[in-house]
Amino acid sequence: MAVDIWDLEAGDVVVLISGNKAEVVAPTEDGSWFLARYLEVTDPDDVWLVGTFDAVHADEVEAILLPVSR
């Protein structure tokens, strides 16, 4: 699924192709990368990722889950 990350805003939640969920912290400035904080992970060995920040590439995004407040 192609996702347009230009639509992402801080607070949006995305599902990555790994199944992990992350919150957008800083939207993209170049159309390719954005900063996110991991909220949930699918692999128990990766539980250490929860709460950490990472640069996420557009190709890693499976879906966008908008915050309930919108």
C-alpha cells in the first residue's frame, strides 16, 4: 500500500510493515523520512523499542491510524 507521508502530522499513529505501531513526533521535511516513537511492537524480542525514537522511511509505512481527537 502506498502511503503519502506528506499527510502525516505530529500525533498520528502509523502501522509499519513489521506490524509495529509508532506515533509521529516530527512530520517529514523531505517526503522520505519522519521521526516517530514506537508505541507497540509485534516481536517480544523487540519490546525494548517501545518508547524509543527512530527515523522512519516512507517505504516502511503500511497504514496511517489517525488520532481519535480528529
